[in-house]
Amino acid sequence: MSLQKILLKPGVNRENTRYTNEGGYYESDKVRFRQGAPEKIGGWQLLSSNTFLGVCRSLWNWVTLTGANLLGVGTSLKFYLEATGVYYDITPITTTSALGANPFATVNTTTAVTVTDIGFNPQVGDFVIFSGATTFNGVTISGEYEVKTVPTNTTYTITSATTATGTGSGGGSVAFASYILHLGAATNVFFGGWGSNVWSSSNWGGIGYASTATLAIWSQWNFGEDLVFGPKQGKLYYWDANTAVDLATPTTVTISNATPAVVTLTANTTTPITSGTAVMFQTTGALPLPLAPYTVYYITQVTPTTYKLSTTYANYLAGTFIATSTVGSGTHSFSPRGIAVADLPGASSVPLQQNIILVSDTSRFTMCFGTNPFGSTTYDPMTVRWSDQESVVEWAPAITNQAGEIRFSHGSSIVSALQSRQEILVFTDAAIYSMQYLGPPYVWGNQLLSDNISIASMNAAAYASGVAYWMGKDKFYRYDGRVQTLRCDLLRYIYNDINRAQFEQVFSGTNEGFNEVWWFYCSQSSTTIDRYVIYNYGEDIWYYGSMARSAWLDTALRNYPVAATYINNLVYHEYGVDDDATGTPVAIESSITSSQYDIGDGHNFAFVYRMLPDLTFNGSTSGTTPQVTMYLQGLNNSGSSITQTGNANVVNSGSAPSVINVDEFTGQLYIRIRGRQMQMKITSNTLGVRSGSLALPVLISALMGVGRHGTKKCSCAKNSGSAGGVRRCGLQRHFSGYIVILQPTGQCWPHIHQHSAQRDGCYCGTERPAYRWYIGS
């Protein structure tokens, strides 16, 4: 029989049944399409062996004037700067409390320590930094601790690194507690009350609404070499690259016991800090009193390496300086942690909270989306405010500056904002607006682009090749000058298997090297990200798969896209061919399955005994033997289960060189399969393998039709006289060696009888139903 070429159109389509989508692909995992052919996606490599705390949901990359390539990493517990593989904690401090005398209490032979603080009451899971405490009962409380329990509104417990040798209180009289900023939840946590769920499913007397805890998501944007950042519905914070000139080696100082106190730089002395700069100190011991750790002070430069301190910016302007009364102890240094923008020199009417931060490329305005209007302390989720041009601190509108605000009218809250080529796109929960710079006196204007649209989350929009793409709550959209619905071949599959309570976790990212936009989301039964869907805008196709990531950044300042994992580290994607997220390479398991196809619109059954694959293994690791496994699965009809499966490994002969030619691969595969419909599946789960141009094309041999006709007795010649015995085929002069098994009535079973060498066969029919029989060559 002749060979038949199987050509499948690119992309995965699950909008119809497997059979309706004949000639295409129906399932995929960790596979992309290039030039119309499927290939395994690239691997990922551990950025470094260091880890961070919390679930990362925000990444931002920029380079300082000194050439430091920094990556902002915002997690559910902390905010870090990554530099050369090390994560530096710059999470802002909420407040610093001067604890009373002997604020710590221990119980003999235990590690639990009770802390008394009448000035601040943290939450379980918060972090606190202690300094200045003295050793007692064999315990020294110094450095960072996690709050374990909060038994009262003035006490909480931590865990000591050492076991107490006695019971009682201690710690001295100059201990300080600096509380790290409290953030939101790692996932959306549902709160319900009376009337918020189905009848009798909640407690009587509960609150009559449903809500969720605020998901901990950071916004961040560089302002020149510095960074403006903040958590959702939190303050604006600022990280000054000049103050933290070397994250690995903090700028150490000495502070004199004098009137006024003099601060002298003892490290990084070649980078002077200008007068008026806001700084904070950290210490391994105790700062000279009345100085407190992680408290903002303003410096006045005396010489390039010596400074005086003021408690407020007004005192700095007035020349009023701090006098110290004690010597202090330990090593002191400038803290690299972020400082509230409201505490920066010259700060005026800084927004109290925000949903999204953005620094415009046009004329460099700092913008807050979802904030309190000027002159008000009430949060308005539909208000946008911007600072004066080239400023982070001036937010009070005046005739002499360009600070201002706009309130949008369509929707109830601003969900996201995206900077495009000539405008800023603002997404509310019901509409999309365009903001454009107009200049004074209006500064920024806006126009409604489309109403009655949705967006899944704050990070669900991406910008690629001059087009904005975003995931809505029931479909996908694009904007290239006008808002359009983005056709999606996986629409029902995605939205029928998405956890709508976790929409806020959805995030998107680009992979420009492959013309892709990725969206990550939680499947219906998961509260963490475990699925992704990709739109290839270069070929206008879709594909999908499973992957656990929490953030993504495609940056030109690093060689590869960066993604955050749930094992608290970062990985470079499209790096190598394996999963190296833990430092030990593991094979990536990828697969793709075709839709069902048939012969003659399903009128005939097909018998297949060999395939001729066409694959490449370009990019596989040198020294490996690349291979994939191909399956041909037969079905009696489109609604039946798989009745037969034939599979074989496709192996490249010898070790993989850097480039592998097609003619080095397996020439043909022998299988035995029968079915009215068939589907093909290819999997790869071998270390070091990168497979490309999968199944393009595949040639299938011996496709033999079996149609319903009148009763036809088999012409086999009996070799024994008993019914049900073994018979030799009557055409054995042409096809010797074929064996058929007779039923008691003398008819043959409908079965493929395969010659051990030639792979040909004799196919006989029964009376019910009766089949014509054929022999294939």
C-alpha cells in the first residue's frame, strides 16, 4: 500500500472536539511552535543557590550609574534587590519602638521569648529587628526574628537561637524593636459571612458580605538609578542608589559622643553623600543615644567624609543638629532599606497609599493609580495622581509645577496600568482609558477607549511589538490603536479550568525571542499558579501547558527571561534544555497530541504497521543520545476510548553533535494499530534532549480500508481437520508464513496477522458483521 503524509496545522485548538479539529493539535505541554512546527521549549537554569522569603510576585530590572545590574524582587514577605546572585533585604521599616526596661522574658530550658512592647502590636508572621539588648539567662536577643504568637495587645513571642538557662526578665534598658513592613497574603483568602454564600453554608450572625484578604503584590519602577516601590494599597518608598553604593559592603560609620554629634564615613569614602539626604542607621550593638536604628535623619556635609545630623528636614534647613549623650557599641552603618517618600527632603502632599506605581517615560512623572485625592486622606480607587515633572517628592498642584490628578468615571477601581509607545493605558474593572501628556495647564489628559471590558489582575497585561495584550475575566483582548477581542483557540478550556477566586494572581509576560505572550493562572483546584497559556503573535496561534511560576520578566538587560519559582528562587528561562531550578538538572517532560484524523471521513478502518518520522534534535546536550517516544493511538469512533496504542522510541544514532541532520535519525518505526480514527502523541522526558520540528511530517504505511459488504468466506486452506485449529493461508505462495485462527464455525477472527520479516498480512472477515478482506503489500 502507498504511504500517507500526515501534515498538521500549527497551534493547539480545544474549542471543538478532538475529531472536529481534524488536522490540528489538541493537547500540549511545554511545547512551542516555530515556523509552523512544534518543538520542546527551552530549559531553565537556577540564577544562584541563594533563596528569598515569601512568594515573589514582582520583578523589575535596571542598571545604576556605577554599572550595577539590579533586579527588584517583591515577595509576599519581603522586598529584595538581587545583585550578582545575592538577595539584599531592603524591606521598609514600619516603626521603631524604644522598649522599656528588661522587655524580654524567658522560661528555663525553652527557646520561646516573650517580648513586651506597649507602643506597637505586630501580627503573627511579621518580622522584627532588635538592637541594643544585653544578654540575660543565657540568651542574647539581637538581629531579625519572626513573630510566632501574639497573646495580648502588648506582648508577642519570638524564638531564640539558644535555650534559656533561667526563668525571668532581662535585656537591659536601651533595647529597640524595629518592625518590618507588614504585607498581605500569599494567596487570595476568602472571607464570608451571612448572605455571602449558598443557604446555610455559613455561620448565623456573620457579616453579610464576602471579601478577600489583600494579595501581597508590589509595584516598582526605577527613577533614574534609584527605585520607587511600594506594596498594593501601601505607601510609596524610595531606594537611593547613592546612599547604598555597595550592597555587599554597607557604608560603615562612626558616630561621636559630642554636641553636635559627628558622623564619619569609614567605608565607601569615595562616594560622598550630599547635604539634605535622608539616611537611616543600622547597628550590631547600640547607637549613641538619642539615636534610634532605622529612623530617618537628615545629614549636613561638613567634609567629604564627615556629617552632622538633624531629626527633621526643617531642622536641617534651620541648622539644628543632634547632640549625643552616650558612646554606643557595635558596628554602625547606613541602612540600605527603602525610605518612605513622605520622609524625603522637600516631600509635599505625597499620596498616602496607592494600588500601582509607574514612572512615565514621557517627561518622567511619578504616577500613582488608585490613591487619595489631593487634600484628602480618603482612599479613592478611581483617582490617578502624578508628581511634578522630574520629581518624586512634589505632589501638591501649583501654578509653578505640573503635579495634578484625574478621576476616572467608568468602573469602581483601577486594576492595572501599562506604559505603551505614546500613551499610558489604564484599566479599570469595567473600561480601558488612554492617558496622554498634553503639557501645562492640563498636563495629562485621558480618553475612554472601550467600555464593558475586563482585566483579570494588576499584572495580566503585556506589551509586545507595539500591541497591548491582556487577559480578561472571560476572554482575551488586544489594543493596537483600537480595542479588539483576541481570538483564542483555548478559550473554553482555560476558563472552564481556572480558579476565579485567584484571578488576582494571574500575571503575564513576554518572550520576545519567540514572539510569545505568556499568561500564568491557577487551575480550578489550585490556589497557586500551575498553568500557563501562550499566544504566539508572530504566527497567530495558541498553546498551553503546566508550570509553577509566580512572576516573570523578559528583560534586555539580562541574557534570558527571569522567572520566580515556588521554591523561593529565580531561574533564567530559555537556558539549556533541562529543569535546573534546584541546581540538579532534571529532564523536562513535554508532550503534544494531535486531534483525531481518519480515512475517507470515517467510512473505513485503518490498519497501520509502520511510521516514517521526521524530527530534529538541534540544541541537545553534547554526549547524550537524544530520543522521543511517539504514540499512534487508535479508536473505533470519536466517542470511544483508545482501543489500541502503538509506540516506539525515535533515537538519534550516536552522541549528539551541536547540529544533527535529519538523515541520522531512525528511518521507520514498526507498529500494529487498527482504528476508524487515530491520534498521534509525542513525548520527551530524557535529560539533555531538545527536540524540534516534531512530526513534520510523519508518514504512515499500509493504510488498508475495511468496508461492510456481503458475506465472504475465507479462502484459507486447512492444515488440520478439527474446527478451531490452526490454518495456513491459501495465498501462502505469495505471503508464506501467515497464520490465522479459525472460529468453531470455520470463519476467521478479524485480526491482523503479521509476517515476521515482511510486515504484510492476511485480514479475514466474520459473518456478523461481514467484512471484505484484503492483503496489503
